[in-house]
Amino acid sequence: HDNQIINCDSYFNADPTDYGDADGFAPKLDVGSNNYFYGCRAWYNVDDGWDGYMRGNNDVTTVLENCWTWGNGYFKDGTDGGEKANGNGFKVGGSDDKNLKHNFTLINCLAFYNKAKGFDQNNNKGSMFFYNCTGYGNKGNDYSIPLTLASGKTAEIKNCVLYNGKRNVASFVDQERNSWDTRFSVDASDFLSVDTTGISGPRKSDGSLPDVEFMHLAPGSDLINAGIDLGFPYLGIAPDLGAFETTIGVGVPHQLASSGFRVFQSGSQSISLRFGTDNTQTASVSIYRLNGQQILTKNLNAVPEGMHET
């Protein structure tokens, strides 16, 4: 319990003779709660990339952030690990009696080219939250939450991307601003690259993941600035969809809290900015272009009802 696994790789694990249990990372069975993985990669493990299957404990919580997994279910040489080799990317739970709960959160995670599913409920009865994740080209469903949860548990998929794949998501799952919404259209032109070159390459000197173009959004994609604010840092006027926040054409992190900010045009030239605060004191506002250039800093006096206007 309460472990942090940071910037670690796990790959080419296999377990003769049935090849049914060698996962990249295994927060499962009688695992404790509040384990956290950040910046980790799991590839070509003969069973799953991550496996949260429960036995001997119940109702624990695991969080993954900025993690990648691919090619699971196969041997190092790319051949199939066999019938027992499950080959899921992120298997977030399950249990022998199909009633145990593993509360699993994935943030900015990437699953692709796995033998089975990308993001898999299995038979988990706990809560599941998939935020700003990307699924691509998994042989099974890229996103799979088809089974009813335990009482009081919830499932959400928000700001996620699916390309060249499919999903099986029940109606009880709260889905919002995902690439399969009717407002979006997704094809290869939405990405800088769908070439996986460099994905398993050396890490940076500080241990962080390598810079790659794979599945990063391309300029002009309608998935940029198309998400909803889930409380995580982002660039531009709104979060992007998927695992990678684009830095093209933006340079200033979003810092405005939930203050009722709105922008509208008045006439052909004038732009009015109006926002509310929780007090009637003087407010300071700085305005930047998307390239990071500061164009205005001004102290503003409050008008009635705590509003500020410039």
C-alpha cells in the first residue's frame, strides 16, 4: 500500500509453461490501497501490461498517470503467447467470484497494439475513471466497461481518444467529450504520427519518458482544446483530448480557477472580458497570446456584484 512507482519499465516477461500470469506491473491479488504509478511503460509482457485482479483483498484504490503499454500477450519475437496469455493493456480489476472491487484511475495513459483490450474492466465491480487516455489499434475493444458495478461505484470516460479501434461501454458509464462523440471526426491527419518509432527508446536524463510524435495531436485537429476541465494542468483555452497535451501554438498554462470567466465580442473591433470573483476587491488580470506573448497587465476595480470588466 501507499507505494509510488515512478519512471519504471517492465517488458519481455514470460512464465512457462502456460504463459498466463506474467504481467508488466501487478497491483493485484491481496495488494493494499493507494499505490501510484507515474511515467511507467509495460510492453511485450506475455500476459497483461497492468493487471489489477483481486484475491484476498477488496475495495482498494490504484492510480496510473502518464503510463504507456503495448504489445502485451506476445513473446519478445512478436509471436502469440497462447490461449492463457491474456494480452490486455490496462486490466483494471476482476476476481474469482466476479464481485470484488478495485477502484482504478488512469490519467493521460496510452494503450496500443495489445493482443486483447486496451483499457479493460474485466469483471471489476469497483469504480473506474479513464481521463485523457488514448487507445489505438488494440485487437480487442480499446475501451471496455460493459458490466454493472457494485452499489455506490461509478465509471467515467472523459477527454479520451479512440482511433483505429472499437469500444464496448455500457450506458451507465458517464462519457463526456470523447473522440467518438458525434461532434468529432478522427483520422490519421489528427496526429503528428501513427508511427511507433522511439516508443521503447531510452528515457531522458531525468528518467522521464522519451519525446515521441506518436499519437500527439497535429495542428488543425479538432481534438485540440476540445476537452472539459477535469482539474489537471493543460495548455491553451481548454484541455486537449487524449494522452498528450499539444504544445503547438500554445505556451501559457491554464491558471484561471472557476471564476465565471467568459469572453465575448462587442461590435467589430472591441472585445470585452468579464469575470467574477468571490470578493469586491481590486483584481489584477494578465492577458497573453497563445504564443506566450503578454499583451496586457492591468489592475481592475470591481463593479457591482463583484464583477470586473476591461
